[in-house]
Amino acid sequence: MAEPTLRVFPNIQALSQAVAEDLGRQIRQTLEHKNRFSLALAGGNTPRAIHEHVAAQFSKTLSWSRVHLFWGDERYVPHDHPSSNYRMAQESLISRIDISPHNIHGMPTDALDPEDAALAYEATLKEFFKSEPPSFDLMFLGMGADGHTASLFPGTPAVQEQTRWVVPGQAPVAPAVRLTTTIPIILQARAIYFLIAGKDKAETLRSILQDPDAPAKYPTAKIFASAGAKVTCWTDESAYPGSRT
Ligand code: 6PG
């Protein structure tokens, strides 16, 4: 299996600018031969600056009416909660671009039972992709210092899910209850961008890139190993000291 591509930038701002420019290219090129572009957003903090660069550069120059936004995972809190991944994207991207609410497919977090919400989101994906393969044109993913990605935390049942596309997840940090896409649907994406910055990620990223046993330990490594050439790891020198793009 071909290796992921590693792109190292001096800092988070340079990384964010580069990812934003690449996203603009990806959307433009895809829309030349497809009628829509599906982007799955990552949660956490790293994507915020990327979203802001995207909005600053492309709010007026991209066909946002043909772009559909999804989430790779969500904290099981209201969309206006400070910890909500939806809220982070709303603040840093959605509120700054001209995109229809019909194109924004947030993970539902208002069902009493997260299981019902997971089933509902899987139905949303099936409705969107219909008879086509469920392949996001591009999926953003982050990585925690423990090697988790989306809300696939090491040692949790969600990591082992091989059939369902969306399941409830358990996090060792609050908010503990999550919704997450699973490895089968993540691996279907046409392209996967890991957004990894900060020195707290350095030890784990090095292990993932060097340790042959990493896929058994870290969900991020499992995706690196399985998705190979579809993965581009966008990182900064704090997370990957040494070489630079
Ligand atoms: C979440 C995420 C999670 C995140 C990583 C990295 O809901 O928290 O989707 O997988 O991407 O924890 O988070 P930072 O970008 O904040 O380091």
C-alpha cells in the first residue's frame, strides 16, 4: 500500500493557508466534472484557522451552492454549545460564506438516544449518496495526542465497527458522548486530509510514521495504513520537527 503524503509547514498559519488553497483547487477541479462536492469537516480546534482562510479567500469565488458540508464526528451537545463541532464550523466558515442551509448536513444531537441520532445521520448519508458509493470528495480529520481521529478513540467499540457508517462514540474527555463516522465510511473518501499541528502531537505522529505496530494502537495509524495514497498529512514543524515542505 502506498504511503500517505506528508506536508510539513513552519506553523499553523502557513499550514492553514496551504490547506485552504488546496481545498479551493480541489473544489474547482471536481466541479468541472461533477455537479457537487462533498466535504466532511473535522472537529476540534485545528480546523478553525483553515476555515477562516477558506472563507477569506473563497467566500465570493467558489460555487458554494454546489458544495455540501458534513461532519466526521460531533460531540453530543446542542449545536450552539461551546464544545460543538457544528458551532466551531458555523463561526469560522459557514457564517462567512454564501451557502444554503440545505447544503449543511450537521450531525443531529437532539435525540434522547445517541443511537437514534447515529442511525438518522447514516440515513442522511444514504439519502445524499443514493445509489452512488458513499465517498466524500474530501474528508478532513484531526488527530488527538492519543492517536484518536474523529471520535474513534483507542480501545473503544467504534474503532472496530466494520458495517455501520455512523455510530455513537465514547471519549475519555468531556463531552464523553459523541457521534462518529466509522472506518468503513472514512476509507471510502476520495481524499483524506489529516490536519495535525502542535508539539503535543509530535510523539504520537512519529510513532504512527515509524512503528509497524501503530495501526493496532492508534485509529489514525489504522487509516494511514488502510487508505495509503488517499491520505495527505498536513502538519507543522511543532508536530513534525525536522523536514519542511
Ligand atoms: C473532536 C475531533 C477530534 C479532533 C482531535 C484534534 O471532535 O474533537 O474531531 O478528532 O480532530 O481531537 O483536535 P485539535 O484540533 O483540537 O487538536
